[in-house]
Amino acid sequence: MKYIWYRFKTKSIEDYRPLIDMRDIQCPWWCSGEGTDYAIIICYLPNGEDLLKYWDDAYDIDSKEVDEIKYTDRFKKPDWID
């Protein structure tokens, strides 16, 4: 399976969670930082999923296709992912 790795900003700094629970697609997301009026989100989605379905106010979007989800010390596997 191919994934799309995203890094983007969202205007929702008080509640930057995705609009749709990502537990069903088993793809992680993290808040990487915050600015005065935005949060920076890192997430993976299956290739073909629309980012704006999950964060409708996403902007300044970087993305790349990847073969697997990579976890690191900073971006750990969330507890809710099997």
C-alpha cells in the first residue's frame, strides 16, 4: 500500500484534531508545532484519500508519496493504531 505523507498548517489551534476519526484507516497524525494563529500537522493518509476531508482548513501543504509509515522518537506510533 502507498501512503501520502503530509506536513501542513491548520487555522484550528485550539482543536486541531481531524474532522474524521483516523482510527478506521489506521493512519497517524501529530501536532508538530504551533504559531500565533496556526498549528503544524504531520500525517499519513492512504494514497487517494483527500486531505481536506480530514482537515478542511489545511494550507501551506507539503506532501510526498511513501511506501510505508515511519515512526521515530519524535513521531511515535499512537496507542490507538493496531
